[in-house]
Amino acid sequence: MLRRPLQLLARGVEDLAIMRRAGLLRPVGPAQLLALGRTAAAWGLSPAAAYPTAAAVAPDGVAIIDDAGEWTFGDIERRSNSVARGLAAFGVGEQSRVGLLARNHHEFVEVSAAAWKLGARSVYLNTSFARPQVREVIRREEIDVVVYDAEFADLVKGLPRQVRRVAGAAELIAGRDGSSVKPPRRAGSAVILTSGTTGAPKGAQRSLATSIDPALALLSRIPLRAEEPTLIAAPLFHAWGFAHLVMSFLLQSTLVLQSRFDAEQALAAIERHRVTALVAVPVMLQRIMELPARTRRRYDTTSLRVVAVSGSALAPRLAHRFMDAFGDVLYNLYGSTEVAWAAIATPAELRAHPDTAGRPPRGTIVHIYREDGSLAEPGETGQIFVGSELLFEGYTGGGSKEKRDGLMTTGDLGHFDAAGLLFVEGRSDDMIVSGGENVYPGEVEEVIARLPAVAEAAVVGVPDADFGQALRAFVVKRRGAKLTEDEVRAHVRALLARYKVPKSVVFVDDLPRNATGKVVRRELTA
């Protein structure tokens, strides 16, 4: 009888501890408390409430610093209201679809906030798309208005006449009132596109969170704090960057945004703005570590408390090298667009096991299933399934991901160790069957990457008359390094089984990657 109440009490105590650590339990004056009550009554807890709330409590606080300057919470609130009126003039309202093709800057945030204030669905287009992909997504998602950066004008040419095109937020703002807009009857939603590394990108639909539980889950493993400068280097159109944009609404963080990632400019921004949290994808850390050590030392980055990465696999060697240079500040999140997060590895866990994905955060369940549907034992490889309140609602074009017992597959294979740490071995559809033996590319790639002469590597399966598939390694050498195919093969042969040795090695200048740093394997197999 007492079990449920005690569980709820324990959960409440844990929530308070997380909020206290994140600086969310801070005193407010009577006027601020009244303003909070008014905005909560009008907007609820959806992201559409973010800037009305922040502007009511701290209108002069710095909300965004980007290449164009600084913008206060009051600025963003007024400008997003004007954008909302501009979109409404084009017929945008509840159930409308607003496409956004933009880099990381204040207008991305303003257009997103405006769409949510109207109860519309915002669709985030990948800035690395070619024109055919842009046209296909706009058609499939039935987008009514597309707002784009001027540099992408060629990508939105030739759209159907009913699709309104707007070159940036300035056109929507011009001459329009910035006072509060009327809240919609139903909250807006967002569509995040999958990476498309294994096929055409799909639209993953999500309702915008109306509780703080998802944020507390992330904060239970990553110690972000309120009102601190956060550099979001990961693309805002990607699930990882978008998650931290939404997280910043709760924390009222000062967002530092750069339209294009440059490793040295990122370090300069960290020093200039005393950034405490960097949100990135692993390839960005790799680019930072490729800078000469004297260049890295030129910048004071001691303000960094958290470097949070996701979006693609974090190489174990890179994890250790980065922490050796910048301190034990690295947190690695494993998840997907469809399931959000599954596990998070802390600096201590990465020090001890640099190849681990960590542990599930609060409120998240992860199970490993055998092929017959039974639960795998620790150390046994199987399919990874995840359960939480953040599972996506399905693809906008129809269909979803496989589910078991209310949990959703990530499409990856992995295992838990005896201590409960999760290890991801690779995508189930990336597995290579060579001569009847199963080979997971990630294991071979990690071994090749240990060679001092190797900057990065990718392994794929190619047709082979004798074995069905043979392993081919694509290797990027470090600048000035010398390395031969025989040396790569001998290194792998010394550490792994014979059938895991690549039959061929191809040296390339770089690996094909998408905007979030994932290797596009189909381009290698082609």
C-alpha cells in the first residue's frame, strides 16, 4: 500500500536535489513571482512560454550572443512576436507547417519561437541538403511557409507557388508590432529530420514538452547550471542542438551561437564569453584536437565545466586526448532522433571505460534483447531498446520504429557489462557478414584509430566472390604521417581475429560526413 507514495516521495526529493544543483531553485521577488504566474497561466509549460517568461523576469538579461551581436530576453520576446505576426499575415496558424533552413543564429530561435506561439508545426531542414532533398522534404511535410538564410536562396528556387518563401526573419519583423500575441489553443510541435546516413532522411514528429521531467532527466547526468553561457556548436536543426535550445529555455542560459563551426573561433568564443558549457558533436572535438597545441594553449578555456557531445560515435582515443587537454569535463550522450537519449557517460566513466555509452538517465529504461525476444545477460550482445516519455510519435511519412514491451529500438547492437555500463557495438544494419562470421565495423575502426599515424577510419563491407563480403578500411592519415596498407592490416591482425582484418585499405583525404559528423557509409560503399 505504501510503496507507490514512497516512490513518489523519493522522486520528489530527487527532483529537488537536481533542481537545486542546477540553480533552478532561486529566490524571486513579488513582482517577478506575479509575472511568472501570469505567463504560466497564459502559456503553460510549453517552449512557447520560454521568452514571455524570461522577458517578464529578466528582460535585460542576455539571451543570445551571435555573429551579429547581443540580444536580450526582451529583444527576443519582442522580435519573435513580430515574426509571429508576420507569419500570421501569410496565413500561418494552428496546424500550419513552417519550414526553417538556417544556420545557428538568433533568427533561427526567433522563427522557432514564433511558430510555437502560433501553434504551428516547425520543420527543421538540414543545411547540407542539396536542392532535390530540400524540395522533397518541403513536399512531403506539406510546408506552407519556408524561412531561409539568404545563402540558401538557390535551394528553395522552383518550389510550388503555394509555398511562401521568406528570406530571413527581417522581412517578417519589418513594421510589425512586438507586443504579446494571443496563445494558441493547442501547443505547436516540431519535426526533426533523421540523419539520412542509411537512406532518405525521415521526419520524426515530436510534441513540445509540457513538463520539466525530460530536462531533469538530462540534468541528472549532465551538471548544466542556470543562467550560464552555453556555446551550442552542434547544428540547431539536429536533435542534439535542438535539445539544448529547449533546455536553455528552462535554464535561461545565455546562448552563444556561431553560424559556422571553426575550431579556433570556438575556443576564442569560450574565452571571450567565459562559456561554461560546450554542446558539440564528436568531429568538432576532433577538429579542436587537430589544432597545434600552442594554438589551443593560446585561449583560456578554464571556464568550461561541461563539454557535452552526441550525434555520432565518440572515439575512445579522442575522449582521453580531449580530457587530457581540457580536463575531465566530457559527457557523452548516446541516443537517436527517435528515442532521444538512452544513456550518458560521465567523465569518470569515460576515463575508466572510454568506449562506454554510460548509464541511462533518470526515467529512462534500456533493455538488450536477443533475436528470440528474450532479455540478454550482461556481456551478451543484442538489440538495444529504449523506453522513456521522449519516444517520438512516428515518422511524418508514416511508420515508426520496432517496439517491444513498450520500448523502442535504436537500431543498434550492444551489451551491458556486469556494472551496468552500456556499450554500443554498432548499427545492426552495418554488420558485415564475411565468410559466415559477423563483424561490427566499430570494433575494427577503433583498433585502426589507435595507430599514431591515423586521424580517423571507417570500415565497410564490399562484395567479395569468396566470402560474400570483405572488409574495406578507409583511412585518413595525420598530416605528414607515413603509413602503408600492410602496416594497417598487420596492426589489426595483431589485435583482432583473422576474419576482422580488412582485405583492402584505401587512404583518403577525409571521410564523407553529414552536418552532424556522422560518416555517410553509403558513399563509401558506392
